[in-house]
Amino acid sequence: MKKSIKYAGIAAATLLAVAPVAAPVVSSASETTVQAADASYTNNTDANAWLGQFADKTFATGADIPTTSLTTGNNLSLSAAKFAGDPLIASSKVSNPVESNSFAGATDTKITSVQAYAIDENGNVASNAMSTSDINTRLSNQLGGGVQIQFGYSYKTSSDAAAVTGTKTINFKYAKAAATTSVTKAAATYTTPISVEAGSKAANTQLQSSLNLSLKDQNAKELVGNTDEVASVTPAANYFKTLKGAENSTNTTSDAVLTDGLFKANTTYYQRVTLTSTKSSALDNYLTEQESNADGSYTINGVSYANTNNGYIAAGDTNNGASVTFVREINVGSTEAAGWTTSDIDGVVTTKSDNSFYTLKNDDNVTVSNRGLGANTAWLTDKVRTNANGDKQYRVATGEWIDANNVTYAKKGENTGLQNIKTVSGVATLTKSKGYVMTLFGDNGEARNLSLASPSAWRVDRTATDANGNTYYRVATNQWLQAGEGVSYK
């Protein structure tokens, strides 16, 4: 008689600790067994061997630098295996590392803190800690001299032994490419128009984080963020009611005056955004030439500078390089649409598959420019909000919401758990391109705050199904990968 076995377990349901799209990545999912109830301990030799597998890392010029998904902060309780499996941390492992199963598997072993600090061009380490997104931005754009990650650890060698504690640092740097000697092309891209809520703060659009301005050279190298080429990018603090007024920066009677610092309903504003090149840089020389004799090699959102009155160039002066000024349109919605009614919920939203990723909105309903949720990924949600227009959004991170039309919602606890569990021996391969992550599920069938990065392959020791007939592959204890698009199993 075929038995239907419910595989019970409790999934960690902590909400929203990790930035979307860059969810925590489990990178060591070899076949595992359930941890025994009694605590296990390590020894100093094994602990030192585990710690010794990490060394400073210098990425080669043009290398594809992995991103990290680790939450930075103090008072963490992070497993050694999860820390070592993070893509960025894993990249620092020495050749043929001596890894200790004793240390990584000890129940008393914890990574107690993870802190990151910027390294400047001279090798000096900043005093202020960085966030996860700051780490990835700095490394992916090769800003400054790199990033230093410092982690704390604590372990015991026996039940009555005092805990051994300490810290270790890993410096992530990159081989600097030769300084740019010339810029022969430039492609500027930025978002316009953007939509904001009635009554939202104008100051929000005066922050660099409200922009997604990019300026790439003939080699598709990003110049924004490279202080050798771009000195600053500044959104203006004043707004205009006409495009012409913004282009000319003239104070006409039609200019917008925000006496209360808030955007007015059903209104369109125009804002200047100025990029200033570093004096005497390759970009400065290029822009100066384009300002006097545009040759069509400079484009703005795909349109040649010679054919647009936006993204226009102004020559520099004694102290400043040439500048480029863009004008973006800001559309303000109705008063009715701005009134959100928010309710508490406890559920999971899963993104649809029509697009490769889905954009997010902040608390003011402004599009978040540098983050999104990948297709077919599940996210815990604790709040839902609607407005008078019938718009509906789910909160998936602090201050970040996704449109209900882009997801499906399920109440937590509706899934009765995984069943029909069978022992197998196979491999699940994630086949999507780099940048995609696939959510992991717990024994109870609920999405966990963990995911696997694609492309990658994982050993499978169990298969199961849920109440809806979906198939799952177990890649680690209490960690299951759902079958579907982007997952191949043999």
C-alpha cells in the first residue's frame, strides 16, 4: 500500500531582511542529514582550518565580480556553511582549501557579525559600515579601492568550555584597468517621465538614489561613479512647469513654485539633472569637443545629441569640467489615488513569468530605480495597501511594494506541507542566466527567505509534492527547490 507521508517542519518566516533580487544564496547544498538533537562541538585545529580557507581577493581586470547577499550588522546568528557559501565570500577561498566539516557542522558554531567597509584608492579603510547594496554597487562598478568584509565568530570545543571568539577580515580588491586615455563615444540613459503621488515630498527626487542615470563610453564602461571621469551628478532642487523653462533654467511666470515642499496633484513638473565631468579628464575633453562640434557619437536615450534639445552640454571653466544637463518629467497623480488604505497580512507573493523582473515602488509610490524582483520568485509579505483608484500593492521589504497585478498571493499556512516524499539520487540544474535566483521552500511547503543562484547544479536526495501537485527537490535539510521553468532534473 502506497503511503502518503507528510514531511513536517517549521520554515523560518522572518520578513524582508534582504534586498529583492539579491536574496540570500545557499551555495553548499550537498546531501545532508538531519542534525542530531545533542549539540556537537569542534576543536581549535578544525576551526583554524575553516577560517584559513579565506584570503584577500583581487579580481582580474574585466572579471565578473559576484554579488553578496549577506545581511550586514551585529548580533547575527549565521551558520558557517551559509556564510562560506555566499558567492562573494566563496570567491575568496584559497586553492584546494582545507575545510572542516567538524567546524561548519558544529551546532554551537556561529558567525556573530558581518561588517563591511570601503577601501579607498590609497588602501585606507573607512570607519563607517556599508550596507549589502552598497557593497555590491561599489564592487560591481569598481569604485574606490575595494571593500573590506570583517566577520566575527564564536565556537565551543565542549559543553563546559568557554566560547572561543575572534574576528577575521577579507579584503576584496580589483586590478585597476589603465586609466581612460580617451572617450570617443558616450551613451547617456535615464528614466523620464517618472510618476509620484500627490502630496509626496519633492525632496525625495532631489536625492541621487532617485536617479538611474548612466553614461557609458565606447567600450560600454560605466563612467558615472568613476571619479576620474565624473565629478558629480546633481538633481536640481527647483522645478519648472514647462520643458522650455527647465531647459533654459529661466524664472518665468509658469515656473513651478513648491512653497510647502510637496508635489501638487494632477501636475507635471520638469527637473534639471546635471552631470559634471572631472576637470581635464578624457570625458571633459570629449564633451568640450561635442559642445562645439557634435558629431553624432553622443546619444541620449538612443537619440543623437545633434537631434535633441535634451542632455545638452555646457563648457567647463577654470575649476570644473564640461557638464551635461538632462531634464526629466515628473508626473503627479490625483489626490484620490494618493490615499492608501493599508492592512496587515501574513502571506507569500510569487512573481509572474511575463517579464524577466518586476519593478518596485517605495512608500511614496515612486519607482525604485535600482531594485526589482525576478520572475517566478516567492517573497514573504506582511502588508497590503489599496487606493481609491483600485490600485493594490503588497509590501515585500521595508518601504518597498510590488503591484498586485505582477504577483499571485497565498496566505501563509494554507499549504499543508510536502508529502509523497521519496528517496532519490539525482541533480537539479538551474538553467537560467546569471542574475536569476530561485526561491527555496521549507518542509511545510512555505517559501523561505533563502534562494539559489542560477546557473548552478545541486545534488538531490529527496523528491516530494504539495497539495497542488507541484514537485519539489530537496537540496539540503529543510530546503526544497520547486520544479518548473529554469529547473532541470536528472
